[in-house]
Amino acid sequence: ILCKKLNQPLILGYMLAGFLASPHFSLLPNVIDSDNITVWSDIGVIFILFDLGLDYNFNKIKSTANTAIIAAVTEFTGIACLGFACAQLLGWSLTDSIFTGCMLTMSSTAVVSKTLGELNLLKQAFAPIAFGILVLEDISGIIMMVVLSTVAAAGSAISPLSMLESIGLLVFFLIICFIIGIYFLPTFFKKTRQYFNDETLLIVSLGLCLVLASKMGFSSALGAFLMGTLLSGTIYTRRTKVLLEPVKNLFSGIFFVSVGMMVDPSVVSGSLFTIIALAITLIIGKCIFTSLGVMLSGQPLKTSMRCGFSLTQLGEFAFIVANIGASYGLTSSFLYPVFVTVSVLTIFLTPHILLSTDKVYRRFLRRLP
């Protein structure tokens, strides 16, 4: 209510509520069972991305694929090098520096979706391009997790065959999803439409979403997004979105609350310079390299800058990868709390950075030839 009164995005209110309810803030009653919150927040990410997938069918993804690929390659290359250089200047090891560069490329699809929805920007020309880039970032995150698990299983000796096998399985899965979404599901729903009422449609949709999210073996978030895109080509797309809205709002709220709960004041005070340095590197790098990549693909400057400015947060995928790396002993343990704090800080700043895009664009326009 306070954020709405001050015309601030609801995400900020959720994150502040999460911090106030966390064990790190003892002046108020706080949440004791954080494991349950983690499970609920994971479900929140699944529903956010499932709802997002309902807006983006395969034809829409295909129309922005070339732009997204060019932009993603430019962004990955530029930010990975920038992040690596920043980590080396901070005195980190070679392995930590490499993973820092890679993890800084990952934005948050859930945050971007929620922010654009609140600011009524989902229908703008840059939105499908931004989500195309985010899908590729999620896939790169999955590949990173495959590499981590492969290296850990091999005792730090990478097996190219097992890694190629995992990546090939991911590609095969995406192709199967594409075929099912184009040829099978639309026909199935047309043939069985007489058996569907609101209750049945909601249960079937959520069932398909959660089954694919939990069984694909790579990422529940990517699985949920893919199932949303599969259902987006059917006759029930709009009705499914309406029925899903209250479920999504409940669980997505818990996700953003859980992000706020991760803020640990002791980590912030002990690594303040590191956190600020990484956040500045991330924000400047995303604004420059993502905007440049979109512009190189032939998009106008305003669309390019909006894409770059919308992806300036560190996504939850980054600290998931950091946690996996630390648990395998491949990266330093301090990376996880630092990346969590950088993520919270940049998510907090995302709406304000996005709202400043037009002002920065007009200044650029006056100075550029």
C-alpha cells in the first residue's frame, strides 16, 4: 500500500516486506521456516514464466529470434569480459573470475515480466526482443549448470562427451516442444473443447505446467515458459491467463518476498565495496552491450536502449549457479551471499533505471550525429 501511495513498483514493496520478515531483522516477528518459503517462491517463478509463455507463442519467438541471437551474443561477450576484468581487479581467483563474468550475463525473466507489466510496457516493441534475449540467457544458465555438474562428477576434469550429451539432450527437448506446440496441442484442444469448463481448464493447464517444469531435468523455470508457449497456440490462451491470474499473483508475490529475505546486513557491511563494484559493472555493461547488440541487429536506438535498460538486474539463476558451484567446491563460498545482495540491489533499481530510459535517449539524440 505504501509503494502504491508513493507510485513505486510493487516489487519494491514485496522485497522490503521480505527483509522486515526475515531472521536478519529482529524488531518484528519473522519467518522461521525459510525452506518452505523457498519452495513457494520456486513455484512463484514457475507461474510467472508460465504466464509469460502464454503471451509468446512460437511465431512471436521466431519473429524476434535473429535480433535476440545477435543481441545475446554481443551481450554475453561484452559483459563476460567486463565481469572477468572486475573480478580480477578485486583479486579473485581465475575460476571465480570466469564464473563471475558468466553469471553477470544472467538477468531475471520474472523481474522483467513483473516490472514491464506494472509499467504497462508489455505491448511495446522492445518487450518481445527482451524476452527472447532472456530465454537465451536462461539456456546459457542451464548449460553452466551442466558444465558445473560435469566438472564435479569428473573431479575437475571436463568430459567433452558427457557435456555434449547433456547439451544435445536440451536441444532435442526444445525441438520436441516445438513440434508438439505447432502440431499436436492445438488439435487436441479443438477435439476436446466440449469437455473443458473453467475448473478443468485451470487444473489441466497447471498440471501440464508443473509436470514439464519438474520433469524436463534442466530448469523448472524454462520448462514452465516452454509449456506456456505450447498452450499459447491453442483456443484457450486468453481464458487460461484469466484463470491463472490470482494463482500467479499469490505465488509471484512470495517469490519477491523471498528475495528480500535473502538480504543479510552483515554481508552488506563486510563486502560493501565489492557489491557496489559488481552492481555498477552489471548495470553499465547491460546498458551498453545489450543496447549495442540490439542496435547491431537493425533495431532503432530507442528500442535498443529500452532492451538494454530493462535487463540491468542480476537474475536468480546467477546465485543458483553460485550456490551449486560452492557446494561442489569449484567456486569460493563467498560468491553466493555477494551475488544474492547484488541481485537484490539491482532488482530494486530496475524500475527506476527503466523509467529513466526515455530521458537518457533524448540526451543521446541531441548529442549523436
